[in-house]
Amino acid sequence: MKEKNQKRTLREDWNLLCRGIRIAMGLCPQFLGYDTANNIMNFLPAYFSLYMSSRLVNELAGKCRWESLLILAGITVAGLFALKCIRRAVEVRRNIWLDLIVRQEEIYMFDKQHGLEYEHLENPEVTLLREKIFAIMDASGNGLMRIFWGFGTLMGDMADLILSASLTFSIFRTAADRELTGFLAFVNSPYCNVLLVGILLVHVALSMHFSKEVMRKSMKAVEGLAESNVFLQVMFNMHGEDITIFNLKKFMMKEHERRVKAPWIMEMDRIGVHYTVIDAVRELFPGLAVFLVTAAKAFLGVFGIGNFILYRGTVERFVNAFSGVAKGVASLRENNECLLELYRFLDLPDDMYQGTLAVEKRDDIDYEIEFRDVSFRYPGTETWVLRHVDMKFRIGDKLAIVGENGSGKTTFIKLLCRLYDPTEGRILLNGIDITRYRYEEYLSLFSVVFQDYRLFQFSLADNVAGAFDYDGEKVRKCLVQAGFGDRLAELEKGIHTILGRDYENDGIDLSGGEEQKVALARALYKDAPFVVLDEPTAALDPIAEAAVYENFQKTVEHKTAVFISHRLSSCRFCDDIIVFDRGRLVQRGCHDVLEAQEGKYRQLWNAQAQYYT
């Protein structure tokens, strides 16, 4: 990280930081404003108290007028009360937004992740980059969270610096010409002011140096901590039954203890203790210098004795504020390394052409799909997954796509749904290249149940409709059509029943077969012209899978249904079976015709049939 940071100019770091601030402002500007105000309000009462105390002491040491003393005391009490009320109000508002910024960041990352081109979602390098970003966020709070925390703190320190400097400036005044000797003569000379400024500048320079060293060493330790946190998160997400059956409690506790005592964690503790001692020693000398100079000048009458109290506080705050600004700048510059990873993720290119043509809305839903000499290989590879595929099918067709694992069946569906574009050739919808259609409109034509479908811990209706605003009667109808009717009748809350028990005690756990029926109901609810089942029932036995496919094809009626399976027996009801082998479409026809021919279909049929004969 240090080497990378040295190669960047201050302007480049500034540009990276400004982009992060713009993102943070877009996500939650309220928090940044209230956090800055909260940091300022944290030190304003101290300054007010110091200033008013100095005025009171000067009055006591001077004319000691009781009217003035009463006025100053009243202003002090009223002012501190008002500042306390304002501070509390700002803190409450700031804490309200504090609870939201983490969720805002998560929503932002979720939106960016699922707005990526599908190619990136399947890219292992992108997956690792995403996990690295989240690991850094969880382990150290760096990335966007550092902007949220650091910006308000830095603005507060800068305000603290300006205010303390303005109140401290008069410390450099000297007494009128007087016959002085020794130490007092030196204190009243310009040389003393130069020395005092020099001591403060050296203190600030050391503060900046040590803060940079602390940040550098801490960031190095955090790299290991991030990896450890990811491991522990996965480990503690293991289900209770796994821990009980395999007696993993002792193993997990020992692994947790080992990782908690890992070198990088011990190093962070050592760094904290080491630099705390250094800070204490370093702050001793400027504090002693300020004490001697202010005491001597107060004795000489350069300013009132009360100013001795004021300067002792403001100079210390000036030094701490300058150190805070230095640390804040160093922290934000170091955080740019994490922001660079985030920007790499956010700037992933979207090269897929979105199209401009509207998809024709046909009352007769008469659509024709044509693959014309389509070949495809995944980005970054040289292996052809599909090669020279030519075929057509129309609305109402019931197609089965079969073949061995890795023969290209799922890739065919991804191209059909335009999750990828062909490397060579074209796919046409009613004679027009599908890349010319508006992307979202084209996707609306398809309802796909993939093998790795997901249900979420929302209500049954939410899962089927894919939205919180739904047609309840339509949801029930789709569940019945998908074969979930008997189970639905048993549920006290019906379609409002929550799936899963992680967040609701009265939620339900579905069996694998029941989950598949809910996924099928979701495909029916979308009511798209093309319905695709990409082996969602692979976990079922062949007889159960065949029954699901046959029942489902009856419910889609006039729609185009594409059934994918590596089990040929599940798809024999289809009049049109497409056979893939090593990325090529090698056969097409009904079961009886294909089984009678020499070829891949009969080879696969005979190989599978022997287990059921």
C-alpha cells in the first residue's frame, strides 16, 4: 500500500477523495451534515467555558465589580445551557441518521452489484473483488464508511484549529519597553515567540509523522484481520445441527481463539500501546513551554491572569486539532487504497448494447425465435461452449433440451434470455436481431426457473409475485397450478405465511419438492410468453421429476415451454426434443424417432434406461 500511495500525487488523492464524498453525499447527506455539526458542538462548550472563565478571573484580579461578575456568571451559565441543548438536539438527529448509513451503503452496493452486466456476476475475479471490498468494510470500516466517519471528524478538527488559533494569537504580544534581564527579558523578546512557534511546529510535524506510521502499520495488520473476519463469519453461520452432529463446538472455539490471538491482532494492540506512550512524552515539551511563557507574560502584565487559563487550554486544543487534521488527512489518503478497489468494482464496463426498439405487444402472442449459426465462448476463454447452432421455435411449442452435463444446455438458455450475446451468429425475434430490442422489454418475455433458484424469507405471496404489491387471487391460482394447493390449504396464514424461521417464529420450512413448486408458481405468475425450466427438479428422483414436468407443461398451455434435463425420461412427453453434444445441436425430433436412430440420443437413453429396467 505504501508503494502505491507514493506513486499517487496529492491531486490524484484529492480526486479519489472527492469522488468518495460525492457518493457519500448522494447516499446520506444528512448524516455528513449532522456529524460535522456534532463534532463542532463537542468542543464549542469547552471554548466558551475557557473564554468566560478567563474573563471572570481577569475581572476578579482587576476591578472586581460585582455587577460585572454577575453578568459574566449569568452569561456563562445560560450560554453553557444553550450549547448543551443544541448539542443534544444535533446528537439525536445525527444518531438517527447513523442507524441508516450502514443500510444505505448495503443497499447501494446491492444495487450496483445487481446492475452489473451478467458476465461480471459469473466472473470469479469480480466475485473475489466484491468479497474483498466487503471484507475491508467489515474488518476496518474503510471504504465508503471511512468517508462517513472521517469527513465530519476532519471538518470538526479544522473548525477547532481555526477557532483555537484565533483565540491564541494574542499570546505572541510583548510588554512595552521595560528594563528586564534574564529569563523575563527573553520571554518578552521576539526570539521567545519564534522559539515557541518552532516548538509547536516540531510537535505538529512529529504528530503527522507518527500518525502516518500508525496508519501504515495498522492498515498492514488489517489485511490479515479482514481475512480472519470473513472466515469467522462463515464459521459462525454454520447451522446448529451441523455443530451438534459433528461435535464441532470445541473445534470452532479453538479456531476462534487462534484467530483472535493471531499476529496481526496482537500487532494492532502493540501499535496502540507503543504510540500512546510516545504521544504522552511528545506532548510534555510543548505543554511545558506554553506554561512557562504564558505564566511569565501574565506576570509581566502583557495580558490578564485569566488569559493564562485561556491560553493553556487553547494552545493545547490547537496542537491537538492540528494533530487531528493531520491524522484525518492521512487516514483519508490511506483509505484511498480501499476506495480504489471499490471504484474498480463500480467502474466495471457494461458493454452490452441495450437496444432501442420496443418489443411488439401481440394479442396472439405469436413470436418466433431463431438461432442463426450461433457460436459462443465465455469471456476470457478460448473454449467454444456452443458451436454453429441453427434452430427455430414458435409460441406454443413444447421443447425438451437434453444432453450430458457440460453439453451447452444452460448456456443456450442464457443466450436465449440475452444474459450473454453470441460470440458469433445472431438470435432473431420475429426476424429482428434481439440486440436491437430494449433490453428490459426483451427480458420480460421470459420466465425462467434455474437449477439454483432462490426463495427468500418473505411471505409466500411475496416470493411468488416477486413484489410486495401483488394480486392475491392470482398468487393462489399459480400455487394450485404448480401443485402446491394441498399444502397451501394447511397453512393458517395462507399466502401470507413467512418462509423460514430466521426472522419469524411462526414461519415455515418447506421441503425441497415444495420449494420447487413455489419456484414454478413464480414462473407462472410472471405470465411471460416463454417459460423455461432449467433442471430445477434435479434433486428429485427421475419419476418425480417427470411427473413435475408433465404436470407443468399442461398448465402453460399456449405458451412456449422449454424443459431442460440430463434425464431423458423426464422429457419424453415433448414432441420436439433437441439434443446437444459438446456444444453442438446434433439431433432433433420426438422421442420415438430419436430413439430409433443411431446417435447421441439413443446412446444416452440406453445408458440411463439400464438403471430402471
